[in-house]
Amino acid sequence: MRMPSRVLTVDPADPDRAAIQEAVGVLRSGGIVAIPTDTFYGLAVDPRNDAAVAALFAAKGRAAEVRLPLVAADVEQVARAAGELPPVGRRLAVRFWPGPLSLVIPASACLARAVHAGSNVVAVRVPAHEVPRRLAAAAGHPLTATSANRSGEPPAATAGDVVTALGGRVELILDAGPAPGGAPSTIIDVTQDTARLVRNGAVPWDRVLQFL
């Protein structure tokens, strides 16, 4: 029998340090933490931990060939622990981060193979939400941020949605109130010399092209 998920209420603009440290403890033990982002709630695990990543796939019922997106505290953390940012990617990061723009970059060798499904590339962003950024900073590495739902089901906009969808499959939920929702993050592949649109989303592709 699964234990109910623990829920900690946090201020979205200034999350309590003790709550962040408790979440870090769950991550370090290989557990799953549901976190708010600037779109919907996501599921965070340590992407370097094979067992934690496997537990995340099982919780979601996610197909093994589907890659996991990451969120990070800042550009420097991405370069240090997720993968190298090519020049065009760094330009986009400086312009659009924090924000709902994910960049597909060469994956760091420290990431679990299941995170990138053997493709050796990973999508990462710095979200415009204080909670995931502070959690990634406290953990010292990027976090997974796949949607907090069973695969194929609607994304979770509230902590209550996470409880309904995943119940005891998640050890801890950081409840920062309703997530903004809306369009998902725009995904852009920057592994080559030029940027390539993978998925249109919250940041219009035309805006990206105008900047470039």
C-alpha cells in the first residue's frame, strides 16, 4: 500500500528554506518531488540517479523512449551539470531565461542514460519560477521536470491535481498555489550551428527568429 504524498505549502516568490531543504533530502534519497513551474506542475528527481529516473518513469507510466526535460537554477548550472551550451544556445539563454524556452543541447555524461533515451541530447531550461530555481540551486544540479501526471493525461495545474493523478507515487509535493498553465515551453534544438524549432509553445518562434 502506498503512503499518501506529503504536501508542503510554500510561497511561490520566497519559498521557505526548510521546505526546500526537505525536498533536497527527498531527491538525495532517490525520491520524487512534485514542483510548480512557470507552466504546470512537474516531477523532479536527480537526473544522475538511475534508480530515481526509473522510479519516475514507473510513476508516470512513461514509455522508455521518451526523453525527460530538465530545469536548472541558472545558465552556469546548465553548462556545469546538464550539457554544453553551443554559442547560439547561450545567446538564446541570455535573452529568454528565466522563461518557458527549452533548449536541446548535447547531454552531459553524468546524466542517467534513460533521461535522454540514448539520444545523447537533452532539453533544459531555467524556469521563470522561484521554487524550481531555488530547489535546483540547493540540490546543486538540474532536476527533471516532466509533467506531474500519468502519461497521456492532462497536466497538473495545482497540488491537488498532482495528488489526484499520482497519489502516493510522489513522496513530496511543494504546493505554491495554482500554476499559470497556458502553452507549454517552446523547444528549440541548438545542437547545430543554427536553431531549429522542435515544438512551438509559450515563446513564439517568430520572436526567436527576430532576436536571432
